Amino acid sequence: MRFITLTRFAIAALAFPAAAQTVTCDTDARGTESLTTLFDSPRPLLLPGSYTGRLSSSFLSLNTDPEGDGPREVAISPDGQTALVVNMGITAISGGTLSFIDIPTRTVTGSVNLGQLPVHVAVSPNGQYAVVPNVFTHDVTIVDLASRTVLHTVPVTGTQPFRAAVTPDSQFAVVSITNDAVNSAFSVIDLATGVEVRTIPSAGQGSIGGYATPEFAMSGPLFTQFAITPDGARIVLPYSATVGSAVKIYSIATGVETASIPVPASGRSIDISPDGTRAIIGHEGSTAATRVISVIDLTSDTLLVSHPVASMLGSQVIRITPDNTHAVAAISNNVIFVDLASGVTDATISTGTVGDIEILGNFAFVSNFNSSVINWTTRTLTASLTLAACVETAVTPVGNRVVALNSRFREDAHFYTIGGPNTADGFVATGPAPEGDCTKMLGITPDGNTLIACNTISRNVSIVDLNSSAVRAVVNTGDRVSGVNTTADSRYAVVANSDQSTVTIIDLTTDAAVSTLPIATRPWHVAMSPTGPTAAVLTVAGTDMIHWINVNGAASSVIGTTVAGQTGNILAYTYAETSGIAFNPSGTILAVCRSFDDQLRLIDASTRTVIADVTVGDFPIWVSFTPDGTLAYVSNAFSNTVSVVSINGASSTTIATITGFNSPLFPVIDAAGQYVYINNQGTNPRISVISTATNTTVANVLLSGGNPRDIALSGDGSKLFAAGADAAGGRFYVLSAAGPATAVEDSIALSGSPFDLAVAPGRPLIAVSQPLPDGVDLVSLAPPCDPDVNCDGAVNGFDVEATEQAVNGDFSNFCQASADLNGDGAENGFDIETEEQRVNGAPC
């Protein structure tokens, strides 16, 4: 597998102003990328548009309350027994939560509801309070830790509180207030009374950027930092601006700025020595003047020195060793120890991308996929602990425990023990089970009764009864659920668990996993043969392969493998996309998009041998066959073309290349084989229509600002459905599938930016997956269920008569838009029967 990155941010839960300074990239060691953007000065956050106005669609959440969405910060109770995790929630939909996790058992034991976008937590040293600022409700939640209840919700003076600290005497909380990010402030809150006793005007504070993991729809803001001196008397704030960067010091008791110490720009991290004599500031600029560590003497409030470092600092983290001799800072894939007296870098230790640094006893813990334990007294690596990528970290001397958050690639808390035996102890989701997080791939059984929704990061699938629109089961499958398909008899679902390297077979009569097959390495797409119980599963790591599975319940087995060629993942599309596979209509040939080889591989499904490798365009991403199987249409992401491949055994070849697309994705071909519909996801999003007779584009249909992520044809081929992001979140579109006359007929607001779209056979229902709101939108095309079709205010035989007249073409007494009351696409006697049943009390 390979992985391609484009610089377009596909999604974000929060809106950030423009003028980003730098973009950095981190991976989870499995190829998934998380991107970080930083600004040159603080900014306020922008609240995204609310997800409202779902007309005739209904959102089905696959989560259960309380949720643990978007873990953002962690703290540990002073007794070392409980981790407190702040979960941001789904911005503009729900508030966040504070989860309580028992550290010895790694069990979620409780949860408290918070305001909108909580992003930080501080625990009082006496163990009595937790303090959580809520950015978009402009208040601070104070939680009583003994009862685990909200003690106070404190409105602050100003807007967008984001960071909290508690004074050593546990009497006051100090909270950063953004305001306009120029005239910012600190709010001082009495924890016992829940009263804001003082506001302290400050230099600019606020968001300095954000992170996003497009594939998992995960994102969040990054903020400026401050620290309180160990005596609880002063606030130390690094202020960075194009002009006038300084370390500002404020008296908590009086609210007076007591010092302003000029320093270089780009100061993004701070730490204060345990004895309160020194503060160190990490400057993360790209120039020599701003690539320094500043040392502040807090006894005289002066800058002692700004030590230059050879490499650019990063990760917004810096720590001072307990003996006050060294700064521990992050650079690219390493931590460095800088002597605070001489400025010499005494040690550079390879750690991989640094998530966070915390010091516990004689050891520094550096969070990462392979988290590092470093003896800071000798500046040597003691252990490397492999679990999964993590960032925000908290430590407790009780039992030498460490808790770190996997907040970029999952919604998990990780647990470690260091200092004696160094161990990675395990993980738990940051909210109580069952969670249905980051819903992406969908599958609907051929009988139209059951929806299987893949919850990518919660390691399970939700099984939805489409007759009742209710979740009937949640089945644990494996890590990073990436693909699903169902057998022709609607009996089994085949689920690919990418990071577990397994495929799960679910019996849909019992909603139970009946077989788990090891599939190396990283299974992704699942294609079902149209002629039998054979599944083809593409793996996209190591030697990319097609694994052939005989689907037979508990007796399911892998019956063969075929080398697939170089496939992989690309961020050119919303939430990313992976090289596609597809069977031809007769099930005799499987096509594989060899994206990194610029070829389409054709495999004989009976012998499982390669028939031909056909050169196509740059980075082929998806393929579809015409109904007669003689042609394949291949979308090419980088060359912005569609290749037309003539299927003729070993002599198969590209016979045409159609240009003029913009990040084309899914070619969808009508039943007559006359037209190909394809969604473009680039800078000019649209749906293009190709005539197969001429292999030319005959129409381009714009979606009024929408960016179509997925498309599908209705069962009768008369309608084309599309779902994609728009300025308000997301939208579903109904188009006439009429070749060159294709046009938008209707659209419906969705609950967010969608990923997948699945049409329920035999019923006017479409399911649209929502990775960020964690669920599916169920869109119904059936007319409104109002049996009073003549609008006279009564439901009786006259409505049946009006329906009969409408079916025969007379709408004079019929007030609804269509007489197709049963939603089968036709107006006939069955609709009269439907109306008669409704008049007599039958449900819709």
C-alpha cells in the first residue's frame, strides 16, 4: 500500500480563519494522516453552520448517550485512581461530556454533560473539583468529583473560554478568555461559590490553529498556553505576534500586569520549574531568530537567554527537568535535551512524532504510536511502548501510571506503567459502550430490509431494521471497519476490519458474528460475486492482494489469493478514498484499480489468475462495467480523465480517454449501457454525463454549491441520487437520469457532510452515512403520509374517490403532489388500495 496526500482539507468540525503559518503531518503508523495547521497569532474560533433543516430525511444516531466523541484533554485525580477525559462532542449538534475512567480496571465508570465544545480540564490539588471551559457556551463547568455532579455552571465575562488552571490552594480557577483574540482576558473563579471574582485584561489569546484527520472526520482546535507559578500568585503568558511578542506576567490577586518581557515571536509552549524560579518558552518559528528556547528568570522577571536550536521545535510542548538544568523539547521525530545554562543540545533521542511530554519521577514519557520512556537524569531511552498513536498525556505518581489520548485516529484512552516494569497496559473507548463512531461504509441487503453501517473507529457495525428505522444490534468486528457487502440471499454480511487484518462474517438472521477470518494485511473493499457466495476482498498493505472467500456462515473460508498490484489511499476526496474493485455483471472478471501503477488489472474469477493489465490514466481510483460487460469505465484521479477499456481477455485495451474532469470518482452506468454518470470532487464539483456511444461528455450538472461525494441510480434507473457537502453541512439530491437532459429535481438538507450512499432495493429509501454526526440519514422518497388527500379536513371515502380520480388523470379534488401513494413509482389501482387502507386506519 502507498498513501498520497493532497493539501486540501476535506473536512473540519471547526472553522478556522485563513492565513495559516505552517502545515505539518503525522501518521498512525498505518498510513492514516493527521494534519496540523498553525497561525502566526491567536484567533477566535468560528462556529460552523448548524446541522438543521432535514426536510423529509431523518437522522438515525448510531451512538448511545452519554457519548465520548472527540476526546480532547485528560487529567488524573490526585489519588491516581481516576482519569478525567474531556470529550468535545459533535460541534453544532451536541454538548460535550466529561468521562470518568477507573485507571486500575480501564473502565468507564461515569459521565457528566458539559457545554458546547469543552476543550480542557483542570483538577484541583485537593481532589475536590474538576474545571472545564466550554468554548461556544461561554461558560465554565465546575464538577464535584466526590458526587460526580455539576456543582456550578459559571458564565464568564467575555467569549470563548478555553484553558483552565487551578491555584495550588484549590481555591480559584484561572481560565483563558479569547474575546477577539486581541483584547483577551483571564477569568478568576471562586471554586466553592462558583462566582467569577475577577477578570484580568490580557494580551491576545485564543486558537493558534487546529488538527484534522480527514479519513476519520476528526478535528479540533489548538490554543495558546499559560501557566500559574507554584506559589499561586501569578499567571505567565507567552504572547506571540508579528510585532511585540512578549512574556506577560499578571497578578492573580490584583489583576495587574506586573511584567512584559520582550521575547522572539512564535512562543507556543511554556513550563515553569517546580521551585518557581524559571519559566521556559518554546518558540516554534521557522527562522533562526524564532527557533529558540527562552529562559525567563521569575525572581527578577527578566529574559536570561534565548538559546538557538538547530531544528524547528514543534508539538506545542516543552518541559523543564525537575533539577532545573535542561529543557526537554520536541523536534521532528525526536526530543532534544537542551542545557539551560550553556544552550548545548546534550541529547537527541529518536521518538517518532511527539504527541506530548510528561515527567514522572526520573522519567519523561513521550506519547506516540511507539511511546518512549526516557530517563531524564541520564538522557537515555529506557523503553519503547507500542500501542497506538496518542497525544494528550497525564501522569500520576500513584503506581507510576500514564494515561494518553488517541484523539487523532480513534476515540480511546491508553494506559501505561513506567519506571519499574515499563508496559503498555491497554486501552478503552472514552465513552461508555456501545459507541457507533465515524459511520462510513454502508451495505443494504438485496431484500431491502437490513442496513449494515460500518462504524470505522468504534470497531463495530450497527445493524438497522429498515422497516422500523431502528438499530436492532451492534456487532463488534475489529479495528478500523473499512468495507462491507452482503450475500445475494440477504443471509450474511461480510465486513473488512482493516487494522485488525480480519474479515468478519455476520449471520443476519441472528445478528451474530459467526466467523472471523485472518486476512493479511489490511483488508479494505469487499466485492460480492453476482453469481455465487464468493467475496473478493482487497488488502492494501504489504503485498496488496485479492483474497477470495467462500461465504458460508461459520464454515466460511479463504479459498485463494491473487496479487492485486499497487493499491492505496488518497486524500483528494472528502474523507479520502481507496483503490476500487468491481466484478463484471456475469461475475467472471474482477477488475482492480492498480492506482500507483496506473493500470487496471483484470482477474479471472474462476481461476483467480491475472488476465491482463491495461494501462489507463494517472492514479485510477474506481471502475464500473457496462451491463453487457464489454466495456469498463475507469476514473483517474490525478490526470482528471476517464479511461474506456475494451474487455477482450488478454487483448483488453484502452480505446478512449475522456478529458475535462476534476477529481472524478464513481462511474455509474445505466441499465441500458447508454450513459455513464460520474461525480467530480475537485475545485469544480459537479456530475458529468458521458455518452457510451461517442465516449464524450454530454452534460455537466452543478449542484448549487454542493460537492457530490457519492452517487447511485434508482432501481428503475430513472433517477440519479447524489449526496455531498455544501456550505450548510450536507445535502441529498435527486436528479433525472436523462443523459444529456439530466437535471436536479429536488434536494434535501442532511445532518452533515456525507460519505457513502446506499439505495434500498424495492423501496423508496436511501441511506446516507455521516462520519461526523456518527450515524445515517434515512431519506424517504415516498410522498407525505396524509390520508386527507382532498384537503377537506376529514379522512373518509371522499379521499378514496379523489385518489381514484387522480389515478385516472383528474387532480381537481386531489391536493397532494403525487398520487403514487405507495411509492412504487407508478400511479395505478394499487394507490387506490393504499388510500382505502389508510382511510380505514392502516399505518403508512
